[in-house]
Amino acid sequence: MSCLRVFLCIICPPLAVIDKGCGSILITSILTCCGWVPGALAAIIICNNN
């Protein structure tokens, strides 16, 4: 995972998973609306699984 991707996961989680598919964007967006920490954690997990 690149430094830019980690930075995007922390600052704007839905933007970090934009190339992972529509489902990932939707899940990360919903979790980010619920709270910043769940969205950031979900983005880091999704990006780290590749």
C-alpha cells in the first residue's frame, strides 16, 4: 500500500477505495457517515486486502 493511499484512507476514506468497486465505495461511504473512524478503518482494511 502506497503512502498516498494511506493518506487518502485517513483524510477521505471513500476516495481511497474508488478503484475497488461500487460496493466498497458504498460501504465506506456509509461507515464514514456514521463516523470518521469506522470509515477510515474500513478503507484501510479494503485497501490492504489487495
